[in-house]
Amino acid sequence: MRFETRAIHVGEEPNLKDGGYGDVAMPIHVASTYARKEVDQPTAGYEYARTDNPTRNALEKRLASLEEARFGMAFASGLAAETSIFLALLRANDHVIAFDDLYGGSRRLFSQVFAGNFQIHIQYVDARHLSQIENAIQPHTRMIWLETPTNPLMKLCDIRAISELAHSHGLIVVVDNTFASPYFQQPLKLGADIVVHSTTKYLNGHSDSVGGAIMVSDETLYRKIKFVQNAAGAILSPFDSFLVLRGIKTLAVRMRRHEQNALAVARFLEKHPRVKQVYYPGLASHPQHSLACRQMSGFGGMISFELDADVKQAKKFVESLRYFAVAESLGGVESLIELPALMTHASIPRKEREKIGLSDALIRISVGIENTEDLLEDLDAALATVF
Ligand code: P1T
């Protein structure tokens, strides 16, 4: 099965035997527990819904198939998935090398919870440069944590080269693949060990569910993380599992349309005289455009940019738009816009933001799948209002 077919069928095959009804959509199994005929023999393998639930298991099978992984696990949020990786694989005094441009909530979790309370040492480096990762490796280093493209500055890192370096030192490579989605990038195939997603974004795609996912092929890693999924219990609910199963069916068509609109918006912005800088890996002007062409099969729907303006004017611009809601999050069918320094990345200290080039006036767009002309006209009109 190719990607589009797996996205519709895997995990949701109609059951036409054993008294099955032949449902073409997976039922939402709501039971919290499962009755047994015999005390020590769970019926049909299910015991308690934190451990396993048929609706969540169906989604987990599909999630694995999208990244061509052997195993998938669904969590209550992207950050719950990230937390489960740390709990499963790291101990006090371990050292983690992380890309310095990450979702603000991930940096907050790493710096304020795991470094702050659990003595896990996090070192942020510019992972665009392999030498920076190489120089950061220490005897206690266990893991390299990457986003590519990054949130919000759309920087890329070379997953294959970093994985080769990491494995020569016995390190685990984690890639947060939320921005690209498995439709445009499959990190496990490039050598990464673990893929993590916020399913809140493209995988669900409709801004109506918060969730997270982990995909792995190594069985030892799977067993450790699966143990924590049950032991710590940050699982995705049956209803949210249903929503994500449903959302994924249209992932391929949505991603192509997100990209088509994003390319049009990026080109429009790049040509506008009051736009200083556009960060989109699909533009030839992006410094890592050739890496994007090599590593990704498409460039996605996320763009960030700088107006030739101060924060006040940037705020006025985003508040003047008609179709772009001013909101955190991304990856839904509707276009969203925000100022990362004041919203999604406000928890990162200003000095740290400045170090990575995240200015107060940076604007980030999650380009939706609306009509392209409507979006361009809206942006044009808002720019005219400000300037
Ligand atoms: O929100 P949650 O489902 O817990 O996912 C966290 C997360 C993880 N990784 C990336 C790359 C993300 O972008 C996010 C969440 N990001 C936003 C809410 C945002 O607006 O950037």
C-alpha cells in the first residue's frame, strides 16, 4: 500500500467475521475496563483502557504505518509524548543535545522541568551545523533532540548526517516531525530512532483535538516507551483517537493544498516591498533550500517572516486580517497567524530568543487550505492598512 492508501485503510479494516458488523469507520470504544470469563485470562487481550483500547490501538497502527515504523503510540498531547520519551529513556545527570530553535513549550519542558527538577542537562546548539553537535557530545550524552523544519524560524538540520554521527557515539536521535508531517518527511527512513508528533497539528488537521504520537521501529525503545505510556498514563482518549483516525484520512490531500497555498503566500510576501525577510524552505532564497529538496518531499504549510516594521505595526497587521485567526497552534484547515515572541515562544527568555534570531516582531503563519486568492487579497489588504 502507498501512503494515501495506508492513511485510509491501516488500522480500520472492516471486521466481517466473528460477529463483526463490518463497520467502515472504527467505533469509539468507551469502556474503561474489560470483563473476563476467567480471572487470569483477559478476553480478547484487553484488560484496562489505559493500557490498551481498541480505538487508540487502531490509530497507533495507522500512525506507525505513516512513518513506516514498526510501532506507534498515541498520547494526550505532543508534550505528553515528549515527557514520556524523557521518562522512559533518561536519568539524572544524562546530557541531551537539542536544536536551539524549538517550539517554546518543548524548551520550557526541557529547561524548567527536566533540567530544573530532574538534573537532566540540556545543551542547545545550532543543529544546522554538524560541528556544533559534534563539539557538544560528552561522555554522559544520551540523546539528540531535533525539530526540522524548526518552530518558528523554519531552520533545517540534516537528519541523515546527524543520525550517522549520533550512532557512531551510541546516541539516540529524536525528531519532532510535526511541521513536515509524515507526508513530506519520514525521519526514521533517514536514520532517526524516534519520531514524535503533536497530532494536534497536521495529523488531526481540524483544530479540534489535542494529542501526541511517538513512532519507533526498535523493539527495545518501543518496550521502554510503551511501559511508560501505561505506567505514567498520558494516553490519548478514545474520542480523540477517533478524531485523529478520521483526520489522517485526508492528510495527503490537505498537505498538498497547504503547500500550494504556502508557496503562493511565501512568494507574495517575498515580493512585497514592506517585507524584510521570509523563512520558507520552498523558496530558492532559503539558505537550506537544497537540503529541503533532498530530505523532504514537499515544504509544508508553515511560513515565518519579518515586516519592515516594529512590534506595534506587526500586531496591527495580524489583527487586521479577515481570514487568518490570531491564534496559537497550526496545521488545521483554517489559516492561523501569530507573533511567536508574544505567544507560542513567550516562555523563552528574551536573551535566548535573540540568540537564535527570533525577534519580537517575527510573524508566523500556518497557511490553511482556503482559496488562494482570498488569502493573498486578505494579506494585501492588511499590509495596506498598516503601511
Ligand atoms: O500542543 P501539544 O500537542 O502538546 O504539542 C506540543 C508541540 C510539539 N512540537 C511542536 C513542533 C509543536 O509545534 C508543538 C505545539 N505547538 C504549538 C501549539 C504552536 O503554536 O507552535
